[in-house]
Amino acid sequence: MNKYQFFFSILFFNSYILFSQVQGVVLNNEQSPLDGVNIYISEYDLLIKTGVDGVFLISESIPNNSYLEFYKKGYQTTIIQYNYENELKIVLKKLHVELDEIGIRESISVLGSNKLLNIEQKSLSDNFISYTSLVENINQLTGVSSIGSGLGIQKIVIRGLSGLRVVTYLNGMRISNQEWANDHSIGFTDLGISKVELIKGASSLQFGGDAVGGILYFSDEPFVESTIPSGFIATKFDNSHMLFGNQFGVKMSRNNFYFKADGEYSQASDYRLPDNTYLFNSRFLNKAYKFSVAYFNDKIQSIFRYQHNSDHVGIPAHACNVDLTSVPLESLTSSSFDLNEDYKMTRPTQYINNHLFTLKSNYFSNQIKYSFFVGYFINNLQEFEKWTIPAFDMDLSTTTLRFNLDFLIKKIKINTGLQYQNQDNFNNISSRLIPDASSNDFGYYLTMDFNKNNFGFNSGVRFDYKNIHCKDFEYNTFFPSVNSSLGFFYKQNDHISRITYSSSYRAPHLSELFSDGVHHGTMRYEIGNISLDTEKSHQFDFKYQYSNDHIGFVVNPFVQFVNDFISINPVDSFYINTYRIYNYIQYDNVQLSGLEINFHYHPHLLHNLHFEQYYSFINAVNIDDDVFLAFTPSNKIKTKLYLDLENYSIPLSLNNISIYHLYSFSQDNVALYEPFSSAYNIVNVELMFNPFNKTSLLIGVNNLFNEEYVPHLSRIRDVAGGVPQPGRSFNISLKYEF
């Protein structure tokens, strides 16, 4: 024990109370104890681990029938329902092939049953040191792409749909970060986040029916049992943006109280193109902090969270009073990097401040779990084209109330509840892109899950009643809707199949209804359409999975029909000969269809080598006019080669080597006036070391061969013939845990 641990042990010794605890043990197939097994107690959002003897201790205050998830890398995840009368002896099966991110498996998920819904999960615990950004990591999932320009502006695309059709939740609260525009990022970083759950399509009825494209649910790192502070400090550098980033986190508990706090400061300059020039004004600054406080006993669990995220983001490739398609690239770049000047904010710039408050309480009584959630999210967005006066300054506030019941009727799990959401958009100055307006959404949902042996089904329904009110346009319209989902699951030996149907709706957004002006962030003149109606979607999704000790693959075809599809389309005219005009229109019938394939190979003779490959193909068509939809991502093949060296004696304790390759096909299926895009290859290499105890060191190279490429969904693809993404870059990250 070092002097700091000794100090904190003395500090809390007098107030520490030893509660009654229950002992359990985790073993492998050979009945040998397993150390370092993670045990997640979902009702408490609490993580504990086994010791070297495989033993773990849990408090007797944990409610009966709570779910415990046991997981360890290289072993099959196991979930049990806790019963104080049963012996806690868990056996984990050794796995060679893991399909955890994309496979049909047992796992505790906020969004529902992974077996019955198309839920994919991805760990984000080491995202800060292992990836250049949160979005870059999620991009590696099948069927996921991104819109952006460098690291400063990035947002998720799921199966060709993005923006308002992809709903983002953080710890139960919907993040409304002016997501209608491509220059508005996700609204938070990976700070303190443990994992993301992804549904492709609108099968998660509990969290709203308007997720036509899908839902992303981010969860914070769980609490830990520790009367002395534990946590981490981390730092990283990436020379493509001359990015310096720092994070810290600390956790502790005392009696039945738990506490977490995290902070981040990251700053980046203009990113370097493959020709060694720098894209002017692609710089950004991020500051964030968050904390959580929880109280748990055998009847009530309450968690309060607060988070603040501040972004200063430059808007690159911007020019005034010129044709953006013909402006020379040289006029948008600089030939050198100035350490004293190139971190300073210039114009145009976005200043974004987000504050998030949430309170969640669970109460257990007679095998029923009552949950109450209240959340408040306030987003302030200022966009400056000139130095003194913002082009617009808006506050968007979101208030959410949700009451939920979980209970069992024989073998059927029932989840039902009510949700209310209010949004207010308020302009702080007279200049505006969208008007002052408010919306109120009342929803009721009911889902039923049945799962026994090798068969299961899921069904659900949701009723919503949404009102949008805007005084400026004398607009007051109601949008009622009914959404539903149905899924079946079947397993036979190593073969698993699942088929799901889901319907969803999406009422038009303020930006789609009322926009009328230049949006400098997207460099276009947008014209809304007050006659837009509700968008309706029907999706069919089939997933088949097979795996054994050395090979695994998943095949996932899907088709989605969208009626009254709201689209923003370019026209053959410009505003002041600079900004292309875009109109919001509605298509009667749109079809999105595709195929996703995941392949994982683990050679018998080289157990520490893993080969993974993901294929995603999509086709998006306006059926009525027999034309392609604009902004459809290109087809992709993603390949990952992972070599685990943890059990070898290599200098600096080299832990693993990872090689990632992305091949993006050319995109020739484009809408009228939309340019084509070319194919490209990207190769990234990473080496992870553990040079000291509790220390991780990562050294990596992105875009190893310095490929010059412009993604089809790049924000600045139409400027100067297409502005390339960053060239070859080197990064180094260091993390110490205590």
C-alpha cells in the first residue's frame, strides 16, 4: 500500500461500516478459479470483480431477482437472476471466437433483449487512448458511417440514415444537440462512457417511435465498491490535428453512497492533408466535466448525474461570395503550422454549450420494478461568421419525464410505461435560421418478451401524440401515431436465427418546416416546407448466426420502406452565386435495402490471432421517380487483424498488435446534381504496451499509406472539387489507473 492509499484508508476507517455480504465464486470449465471476472449488477449500475481465488462478495441488500452479468475477455458471457437462497457458483465457458459486438447473445441491455431485437453493443472503456474520437470507434461497426470534416465535426449515419432519424440517448436522456444539421456533432465525447448500444431501425419502443434510422444509447462507466478513491489519468497526442487531449476520472463509495467524477480538456489545430498542407479553420477546443452520485439499498436505488460539454469548433472550407464548387483548394489551406496562432479560434466558428441533468430512481416491491426518470438538457448554439455579431444564437431545451414498470407474468416479461417530452427552441437575437417554437410529445408503450430454452419472441406497441406550435408562422399541428414491433428468436445447436419487424413514425422538425436562409455551417441556402406530413417507416430485419471454436459469421439482410420520406435536395441554382439552394420535399415511397455480413476466423494453430471482416451494402431508392436518394453512404468492407501477445515476454510488455483496413467502394448511385465519389483504401496500425503496472501505452499510425480520399458523406465534398480527409498521422496515448 502506497502512502496515498494509506492516507485515505485512515481517513475513512472510522466511518466505514461492514455490511452483510454474500460470497460467490467463478470457475472455468476445468473448475479452476477465474480472477478478474467482471460482475455487473444492473439494478445498481455497479461493477465488482473476482479475486485471484475466483471469489467475489456482493451485498445482501441487492434485491432478489436482480440480474448479474459475468463477463471476461475470452469467455462466454453469462447472466443469472440473483436469488439469496441459491448458491452463487458460476462456470464460464472458454471462447475462441467472440461475436460480442454484432452477434446474437446473452447480455444486459437497456434497449431490450439482444436475442429478440437487433441490438449491437460496443465497449468504449478505452476509447480515449485507442481511437482518435468516439465516432471513429463506432464507425467500425457494420452498417455504420459518419458525416463530418476531420475530428472537429462528426456524426453517426446508420444504414444510410442520419440526423433527426438517428436518436441519441445518454444515460436515459435524449440528446437534442440541433442534430438536424450536418455541422452539429454528437454533443459529447467519450468521457466516462462505458459502452454504446445500437439498434438499427425503430425497435426500441421505450425510447420513442421517431428513430426511423436507429437509436444510439450511451451508458456511463458503472460505479465501483471502493472506500478509497480509484480512477485514472490519461493523455494523448495526434499529429494530424496536432491534438493534445487529457482526461481524468475518479470513483469511490462509502456505506450505501457512490460517487464518480470525470474531466477532459482537448485542443486541436487545423488538420494536415495528404499533400502536407493544412485545412484552415478545422481547429477545435473541447472542455467537459461530469459527476454522478448514487444511493442504493434493498428497496430504492437513485442516481443523479450532471454533465457539461463545451465545444469551440471552426467551420473549415468556408468562402464568401464565390462559387464554392470552383474555388481553388489552395485558397482554403495553409502551407505551414504556426504553434502560436493555429490553436486560436477564428471565423466562422460555432460555440456550443450543453448542460445535462438527470435523476433516475428504482423501487422494488413484490417482484415489480418501478422506475422514474426525469431529465433536463439545455443546448446553446452560437454561430459566428463575423467577429462581433453571431449569425444565430439559439437555446434548445429538452425536458423528459418517464415512468416505467418491469414485471413477470409467468414466463413473459412485461415492460410498460409513460413518457412526456417538451422541447423549446428560443432565438436570443433577431437573426435566425429557424423560428421560436415548442413541441410536446406524450407517449405510452408496452413490450412483452418471452424466452424459454431455444425459442423466444418479442412484441410491443407505442402510442404517441405530438404537438408542434410556432407563433411566427401561426402553426399549431398535432401528429398522432402508432408504432409496433414483433420479433422471433430460435436456436438449434450452433445455429441462431432471428427475424424482426418494426414500424416507426417521425413528425417533421422545425428546420424542415420553417428554414429559410443561409446555413453557414453547411454552406447552403435551405428552404423549409410547411406542408410536410408525418414520415412512416416499416422495416424487416433477418439475422442468422453460426459459430464454433474457430469460425463465426453473421448474415443480416434487411429492407425498409418509408412513406412520405422527408428529403433535402439540391437544385440547379445558387443564392448570391455562392450557396447552392436546397429544398425540403417529401417522397411518397422510398426503399432502403441492404446486406450486412460479419466474419470472424480464429486459426486452430495460432490461438492468439483473430481475423474479422465486415461487409455492408446498401441501396436507397425513391420508388416513385426511380431515382437514388442523396447522401447515401458507399458500400464498405472493414477488416481487422488482431494479434494478442499478452502471454509472451516481449520488451515493454507489448500486449497486442491491431491492423484495421477500410475499403470504401465508389458511390455511383447518386441523386440529381449530387457528385459521384471515388473508391479508397485506409490502413491503420496500433501497438498496445503495458510497460508498468496499471499503465497502458498505445502507439499508432492512421492512414498508413497517406491515401488522399474524400468520403461520399464528407461535409466538404462539394467544395473545391472535394477537400480530402487527413493524411498519414501518428498518435501516442498513455493511461494510468490507480
